[in-house]
Amino acid sequence: MLESDGEVVLAAKLLRTVVEASEDVFEMQGHLARALWFLARVEDEIGDKHRAEELRMEAKNVRDKIRGTEALAEDTDESFMNLVGWMLW
């Protein structure tokens, strides 16, 4: 919602918080992958293309480690949205 309202800096801050909160919790890996994917989009919008690409790669790596996500392996927003059935953020 923040991003769609043009609040990309606040969106990035929120997504970074989600990343930090979910990094070390196994059950939160879907949220982590999703937050990394969308943080990449926000970083790209802010203008940090290099960081955005790093975050996309990290999101894919986290997603690939989640068991049972083979069918969700597309690199799309929808695929990352489907990693979890409920939203932390």
C-alpha cells in the first residue's frame, strides 16, 4: 500500500523490518522470500539497481530452499505472493 501511494522510502523501511524479523525463523521463510522480492522492486524504484538485483537473487535462493515450492518457481510477483497464505505485513 505504501508503494502504491508513492511512499517508496517508507515501503522500503517496512520491508527491511520484515526481512530482519523473519531471517532467522524457519517458519517465516515464505515471508522472507516475499519481503526480499518486493523490497527489490522498491529498491529498483528508488534507483539502486544493483541492490535490487542482489535482493532478487536472495529472494529466489530463499524460495528455492522452501520445500514444496517447485510449482511456485516463477519469478513473478504473484508467485512470491503465493508463498504464504497469510500476510505478516
